[in-house]
Amino acid sequence: MSANGTIFNIQSYSIHDGPGIRAVVFMKGCSLKCAWCSNPESQNFAPEIYYSRQRCMKCGLCIEACPNGALTQEDGYLVVDRKKCRNCGFCVKVCPTEALTMCGREVCSDEVIKEINRDRDFIMNSGGGITFSGGEPFEQADFLNDIAKKLKKESYHIAVETSGCTEYKNIAKCLGSIDLLLYDLKLASSQLHKKYTGSENNLILDNLKKVYKKVPVIIRIPIIPSVNDTDGQIEELIEIISNISINAEVNLLPYHKLGKLKYSALGMTYQVDEIKTPDDNYMDCILQLFLDKGLKASII
């Protein structure tokens, strides 16, 4: 038997998502809606229409093909009414330039493994493995567990990047096949966490405490200027981590805007455009705060 799930990409030759060269499987669906999310296509659990405006030749074939009246033109470019759109894909089929694509596809675990195995030699020779990201992989726990168990039998190293915002039973179901958790922490304040992600952080912190002694964990913190670097937020995050383990390993990730263009393609609004990417000197200052507390921290 092969479990089914929904993914939106399999990225080869990644070097920032665990040890060695890795294949990263991006899974659909996340309960958080982080204002700075660089993969907004991961938030929706279902496949959805993605419109690349720069590829559009304004032919109108998609409008004719849509059975739900969800497509119109404005200044020659396509406008997708997401409330009317049923993601049936008829518009995608007739688009001659792939300006319209379907973001996300349902696959079985064996299909994913077959695709991963094309790069098996590169992955194994580098001491790498497979990383599941998203979205929130544990929201598809049955699918994730099925793939991870099968990949472990083929001697792959398995990592999962998680927000921790999921029921603990979902995580527990998969722990036996996981070698590493890349665990995201965003804000110490539960109130600010809800403001910027749509959810409080109590569940995330509780789950981190539960998993920390059961599997190797690297804590990942995105540094978002004016969001989680003010009002003592960094110091509070350091305290939270130190109380879990003074030997904790921490990765600091500078905020970037690489996912900005995806928002308009999905009919979404990018909410933090005014925030600037922190420079190297600033990141070094943040890093030093962690090092001064004895934590094993680095910038990636």
C-alpha cells in the first residue's frame, strides 16, 4: 500500500536543509499564515491556480475555458476570482505559455520515492538525505510517515522542517523514522505570534519541549526586523531555548523577499514589504547574543 498526499515541489541539490546534499519535498498545507512566508503556495492544503503575469500573452483562451466564470481581464491581464475558482485546471490545459499552472499535486509515496531515487548517488555520496518541508509536513502525518519509513529502509537520512504548530500525535506518529527536526521558532510573545502568524505559540513551545529529548533538533529562527527583534523578543527566545537545553543548536535566518512575487500570482497580499533584509553586521550582532549565552548558534 502507498499513502497519498499533496506536495507542490521536489527540490534537488539543496545544501541548507540538513547535512550534505538533500532532496527537499515541499508539502501543501499549514495552519500558520506568517506575514513573511516565502512559500505562500504552501499555506493552502489543496492544489491552486498560479498565474505568472510575465508569461501571459493575453490570448483569453483561459477565460473561454473556465466553467465557473472565475477569470476576467483587467488592462489585458488575467484576474482570478478565487471565490469562484474551483481549481479544476481547465484553464491550465489551454494556456499556451504556461502562464497558468496548477500549484500542488496529489501523489502517492512511491511516486515521490521514485523521483528522489534519481539523485540517490549524489545524495548518499555527500552524506545527505531527504528533508520534508512545507507548509507543515506533520499536517499530512500518515503520508509523511509512510514515505519516511520507506526511505529509512533505503538508508536515507530523514529531516523534517516543522513549525511545531500541529497536534503532538501527528509528530509522535512519525518520530520513529526521523533523524533530525528543523524546528522553527518565530516569536517569544504569544500575542505578537498571533498577530503575525494567525496563531498563538503555546502549542509550538509545548511540542518543542516534548520532542527535544526524543530526536536531534536544530532550532531555526527567522530574524524579521521590527517584528521579532524588538522589545526584548530575541532575549526572550534565548531564555526559552536555554531553559530547554543550554546545548541547543540554533540557526538564524535573515529575512528576505524572495517569495514576494508569488503572492500576486496566488491572489494574495504581501504584508511586510516595508521591512528590509538585515545586513551582515546586524546579523552578527544578533548571533553574538546567542553565543554569549553559550548556545551553539550560526547564520545560514
